[in-house]
Amino acid sequence: MQYEQNTLRRLQIAELGILEAIDRVCRENGIMYFIDSGTVLGARRHGGFIPWDDDIDLGMPRDDFERFLEVAPEALGERFCVTCSRTNPHQAALFGKVMLAGTRFVTDETEEAGFKQGVFVDIFPYDTVCSEPDAAKRQRKRCMMWQSLSYLYHSKHIVVPHQGVLGAVEKFACRIAHYMVRAVLSPERINCGFDEAAMTARDDRKSDMLMVSSYAATEPFPKSMLLPPGTIRFEGIEFFAPADVEGYLRAQYGETWSQLPPEDQRRNHAPKELYLGE
């Protein structure tokens, strides 16, 4: 589906409400977080949402992420649902989500996986990267492998990088791989393998780098670029952000981060079904 402008804005406001609730819980419980990815870009370039964007991303250091998963279900209350792949065997994404109860945000992938996804905010744990280069390379490859296996386990309809004949071959290969992965793995095994890889360097005191393990293809960030978080205004409200916002944006999006992309590259995640509640 494509969004009508009014619908997109209503979705953004719903997500902003989720973010405000998360912010409250984190402040009350001493949990460190920062807005992440396109949310940072929107805050710095637009003062809020990127006009065509439809999601909010947060990052947390691993220990804070685990603490959030412990306290948030009760602290957020019945209006929200806290979910992750460890507690929901239908969730393919190996990170956390806070969803708004009584809403629906349905994609082909979530429908096929049986994942009842509502309007959400994504929460990405940041893990320490091994200080030894070869070990770091292995760590990142294993994280990418387990996240890919999770997506293949939960759906045979995977977004592929090419179009045309090559894209058709890739889609066929994904369908075959889906059945093979389901024959030999379980969600529990996938989560165990991923967590082991992601937290390989948890006690590596020499490391000064952090990564989003579920997107380990993205280059790691220096800890000092992210922590301790600063603040930034997003939609007129002050939230936590990476310590060096502009350094983060250059690392994530390149030197031209402040320029608007061409209209044909302004993408979002429009679902096949959206229900924002009463």
C-alpha cells in the first residue's frame, strides 16, 4: 500500500507516543538509550520525522537492552506490548520491538510468519566488537548468518537485491532455503547462535567499538561517538541521541547526509494492512 499523507502523519504521531513512553521508562529506571538511524537523521535535518518516513529506531548498549526487556512489560503497562525473538517464536527480527496494543502493521513477511505486529518502535542492542580484527570479522559474519537464517526460517518471501531474471533466481533460491532451514533449525537454536555470536566480545576491555549485531554488515561505531548520549529535539520533544550526532550521521550516511535524496529514492516500509486503532 501507499500512504495517504494524513494516514502517514497519524502513524508518525502514534509512534511518537510509543517513543515518549519508552523514554519515560528509561529515565525512571536509569536505562541508557539513544535515537538511531533515520530517526537521528530526521531530528537533525528536519527537526522530527523525515517527511516520508514511517518508523522510529532506538539503540541501547547490550546491558541496558537486557534491563529494558526485564522492566518494560510491567512499566509500560497494557497499552503496549514488548516483544523480542526470544519470547515470540514468530518474530524474525533479532532485536526488540515495542508495539501499540490494538493496532496492526501487517507485511507479507509478518503475516507468513504468524507474527501479530502492531504499530511499533524498533530497539536495537549495540554489542561490543572484538578488538582483534580477525575475531571481529568472524563475529560480524556469524551475526549476519544467524539473522539471515532467522528471516529465511520465518518466511520464504525475502526481499532480494536484484530484479529481472537474476532476481527471480534469487527468490526461488530463498524459497528452497526456507524449507531447508526449517528442517534443521528452530527459533530457539537461531536465538542461541545469534546471542552467542553477538556477545562474543562482551568482556573484551580492549575494544572501543560497538555494532548493531542484527545489522552487522554496517560498519561498527566508536563507543565515544555514541556514549554517553547527548540530547536532541525530535518533534519538539527532547530525547537522547548519539554523543556526536554529526559524526554519527557522516559515518552512517556519508558526507552528503544533510542533502535530500532524489524523490525516487525516498522509501519507507508501507505495510499491506494498517490499523491505527479507534
